[in-house]
Amino acid sequence: MDLNRSLREIRPTLQTTYESVYQASHDGSTHQSPETLRGVPVAKLTEDSVYWDPSWSSLDEFLAKESDEERRKIRSRNLLKLNPENEELLRECKIHTDNMSKHKKIREIFGPDSPYHPNQAISKRHMPREGLCQKELMYRLACRVSDFICLQNEGHLRMDPWDFIRWRLCIRLSEILRHPGENAKSFLRNAIYKLCDRSMDGNRYEDPIMRDAVLISADIQSRLGVFNKSGKHVVNSGLSINFSAAVGNARTPRPGTLPRGQSYRPAAAQQMKQPRQERRARVAASGSHWQGINHYRAQRDAIARLEEEQQEEQGSPPQPRPRPISRGRRTVRREQRATDPAGASSWPGISAHRTQMAAAERARLEREEHDEARRRADQERRESIAEGFRRAREERDREIGRAGQGLRAAESPDGHVWLGSGHVFAQLAGRRLRERDQNDTAREQADRERQATASESTRRERDEVRQYRRERRGYY
């Protein structure tokens, strides 16, 4: 593909003005044309606007999830540092890193300081029920807006990037919707996804002008190789665009920019970057064997930070870790070092440490299972006792009812007469009363005598006080 020829061909389209395509209402609040944008507000859409549909997904709620995604990315990265060979952790870290990049790009284009909103890409008549505030769809739109901002900064695009995308989308929809009353709700997302794509088997949603504009923007940003990863996509010759030949006049570079092909990094920055790259390569090449006490302490601190993050996510305040106390030039440790040289001076290695941790975890799970079994057994025993008491009470109530009706108690199988559980309870109560009379009579008699003695002593003291006051009345 010749990008110079493509730029010459699409340049008239890129130079289209806003006034030649868009037309607003008399008060300037809504769009009247193009047809697929009729009724869409000109100003940025908000969730308290009259135009807003409650069934649409919220853009503000999506942007608020960025901090949670940042915490997940940091946590997965720290876990990957502790176990670099774990492929599952590697995939999880890659997913959260990509999601964080998408969050940043979406906030950059559709954030609070931006004049754009995804649900203003098309009129409400063609909008799906959930709207267009989904992560992948917003990220695709945000990338295209960034590409066309680059074209606008270079002077190739006259219209606002967001207005240009909406205009080209309206053209594609008008070519697909040929009958009155049709809408694009069923395929709008696919149309937005594939608007800038080009495939060998054909795509009814593709726009060749949009595709060429994206490739030209990629060449300006020196990332044209991204679009050459598959034979199904465009095949490029690898040559940069000659803007002087394509446009017809030489473009004066902006102040502060370097000619194409030169690096924007000075030589000093390149020299500083080389040792850092070598250090990272050595760290990546190191295995999971024992790497020294400093590496072990770094792992221990990372595990402690992860535990604090987990406690914060669960709602419990983090527990402060004990730190050494400094007295002058000496550092006094809170915990005494082990005196056993065989157990303290030789580190068993990270593999043995992980084995010990796994064994401790298995022991903890076994204790929990044992405690759970004991708890279930106690619960069953209590339920059995309660069931026995319930049956006894029911039997007693039945016997009392039979006695009240004048019926005899049922006979037991061995021939003895069973008088019922009520009779048994009455016998137990009588036995308790008899034992109480025999054992407590002396104690009750002693209590009565002690009370009588105390009352007599109190009465005598009261009489003595009265007599003393009568004799000494003249002195008061």
C-alpha cells in the first residue's frame, strides 16, 4: 500500500469542515443533521440530562472502578515477583495491566475534563439498550480519537476528531439502512468495532477512508508495524510518507521537534538506560533458588504488604509490624535471635520454606475440619436430647389427658401397669420434698432462732438508747 497516494486521495475528505456536514437546531442545543445524529445534544451528555436513558450503562461508575483495578494490578504484580514461574499469575498480571492501560486511555478521551461522551456517537433511535459505555468499545473509540488528534495536530484534519468519527459512522449506517424505519441497534457495536478494519474477505462495516487515515496517523507516530502482524491486514511497503509530495508543499516542522528518524532521547539518557536494562535482564534470568538475605527480606516485606492490602479490602485495619529499636548506634531487636546454630544460621532455601508453609496450611485445614466435626456432633447430641424431652412432654400430656377423661393407663408388655410419665414426675417431685423435709428442718429451725435472737438484741439496744435520752434530756 502506498501511503503517499492514500494521503493524496483522502486529503479532500480530511479537509472537510464541520459546517459543511453538521447542522444544529435553532437554539443550537441539538443536532439536526446528519440524519443519524438528529436530536443528539451538542453539549456533553450528563446522567441528569433529559436526553439520558436510565437503561444505559453509567460512564461515571466505570471511571470510578479505576482505583480498584489499580490495586488488583499492584497485587498481581507483587504475587508474580514472589513466584515468577507461575503462568497463571503471569496471565492475571497481564490482564490487569491491560485493563489499567485501557482505563487510562478511556479517562483521557472520555474523562470529566473531556467534551466527548460515547453515547453521543449516534442518536438514541439507533442506540442499544445498554448504550455504548462498555470497556472494549470505549477503548476502541478512544484509540481512534487519539489517532485523529495526531492528524489534526499535523494539519491534515480540519474537523474535530470526534465529529469526524461520528460523520463517517453516519455515512456507513446510511448506506446499510436503506429502508425507512430501520435502526442499527442490532449491529451498531460491530459497526463501530470494524469501522477502521480492512480484511481480505470483505467487511460491510469498513470505511476505507477511516482505515487509510489510521495508517497515516500510525506512520506519523512511528508505529506502523502494529498493523503488519497478519497477512489478512494491510500490507505496507515500510516506507514513510513523503508529506511534501503528498500534500504539494513542504510542511514546516513545529518548534522543538526533531526530523523524522532521529531519536528524541539524548545520548546521556541512552547511556543511563543501558545499565538499567542489563540489571533487569539479570533479575529476569535469576531462578527461584536462594539469592541471599536481602532477597529474603524483600520477599518478607512484600508478603507483609500484601497481607495489609487484604486486611484493608476485608475492612479490618492493618496491624502495625514491630520495628527494631535504636539506642545510640546499637539496634536492639524485639525478638532474641536463636542460639541453635544448626537451626538459625543455615537457611533451608525457598523450596523448603514453601514446603513448610504448605504443610502448615494443611495442618490448619485439618484442625478446622476436626473442629467442624466436633461441632456437628455436639449439635446432633443436643438435638437428640431435646427430642427426648419433647417426646417425654408429649407422653406426659397424653397421660394427663387420659386421666382427665377417666381412662386407665396403658399396660406395659411385661405385664406391669404403666401409670404414665406424669406419675413418674409426681413421684420424683414427692421424693424431692421428702428429702428436703429431712435435710432442711434443722437448718430452718436454726435460722428462725438466729433471727429471733437478732430481733431481741435489736429491741434491747433500742430500749437502752431511749432510756439514755430520757435521763439526759436536760443536757440537750
